[in-house]
Amino acid sequence: MNERPDAPRPAPLGMYGTDANLAPSPPDAVLRYASHPRGIAELRVPAGEGPFPMAVIFHGGCWKTGIADQNYMAPLATRWQQQGIATLNVDYREVGDGGGWPGSFADWRDAAGLIDQVARRHPIDRARVTLVGHSAGALPALWLPGPEGEGGPLPGRNALTARAAIVLDGPASVGREQPAFDALCEFSSVGPFLGDDGRGNAIAPRPMLREILFVQARLPAPPAASLAEAGAGGARVVVRTNPGVSHFAIITPGDPAYAANEAAIIAVLQGR
């Protein structure tokens, strides 16, 4: 694990904006999990002795390079840091810069390898790790803690040990929910990311977690079949819907939409 005080990159242009309500704190360290330019994760640790629960955050961007990176999730990471949650805010490759199938999946697996390293060096409670995904980031949050399915992108991969997952306006099953997710992106996102037909079914996540919280906004509640798959590993699954709320209000500290859901989110992150 390489810790270095890299300056955050400028916020990306495009459909993903930044949060004007809370200036992000500088990361305590920028950790490198791969040699390519996007192989980084920003670590923020709360003040105090700990041990702290930790949120591992995966950004959205419809899996297409040039739309988003980890910068737009930094205000939310900062908000949680202020509330006693350590955060690991992950960047990764997407379609157009080496991501897709299997590059993005390899990045998610390798970034998850930072968790144990961080827990050894910082006051982190390894038993209270929550995987968090906004939009397209829902996929790694649900895929990492489950077994690799037949025909999956990384055969032989072991499931990541985590306590919980939080999905912020993202799909539970990419294959089953492709039309709704493509409509959210306003272009064909799932097809170019997965490539061959049928791959969406090959990565239907069955995470082994204690609980999963869906906080939906533009996307509807996942269909019953998707929720059943998500809970097949024993997780308690809760869905909170927020009709009429924007895709970004739900992740923006200070926005009423985020405020209405924050207590439920923090409860999951704190493991209570």
C-alpha cells in the first residue's frame, strides 16, 4: 500500500456535479492499489482514537470514462468522516480507459485489498466495513461480498468479508434492471460495459452480508426478484424510496433529500 499526499484532481465535467454545500476535506492519504492512473483510493480517518467503522465508496458514472471519478463523492466522504466514519473513496477504470469486462472488476477486487492493509495501519474496526455504491457503483458494492458466479469476470475470486452494503440510487441486478439503468444514464450503458449478451445474469450479485440498504431516488425500488437475490446470502434488505428526488440530491450533504435518509444510512455504517 503506497500512502502519499497527492492533491485531489479537479472535479470532472459532465452529468456528475460536485456538492456546493460542503467543501471536501483533504484526504489523509491517497493509497495506490494498481499502477494505472486511476488505481487510487482516498483515505479519510476521523479525529480520535477509534476504532472506527469504515465505508468503502464506489462512484458512479455509468461505467463510461470521462463522466465521473471519485472526486464527486468526496463531500459525502467528508460528511461521514465528521460523524466518526472512516472512508475509502475508490476510483477505477471504466469503458474507454481499460475498464469494462474484466478491467473494472479487477480494479474493484484489487481496491478491496486495501481494506485489510488500512485496518492494520489505522484504528479501523474491520468487523464494521460497509461497501457503498452510488449509481453504477452499486455493482461493486454488491458483487465484491458474494461468490463468483459461473462465467463471471474473475474466476476463482474469493468473496470479500464485509458487514453491510448501501446502494444510493443504483440497481440491485444489472441484467434484470438494464432498461431502467440505461434510461437513467440516457445512453446504452450496460451493453458496452458487459459486452456479450447474457453477462448480466452471470454477475447477478448474491452478497454475504448482515444487511443491505437501498436508498433510491430516480431509480425505482428494485424488483422483487432482484431483492430476493440480494438477500439470498442472509442479509436483511431494506429499501427507502424518495419519489421526485434527483440522482445527486440523495448523496449531497445539506440537501433535504439526503438529510431525510441520513439517520438510516449512518445506522448501517455504524453497525447498530
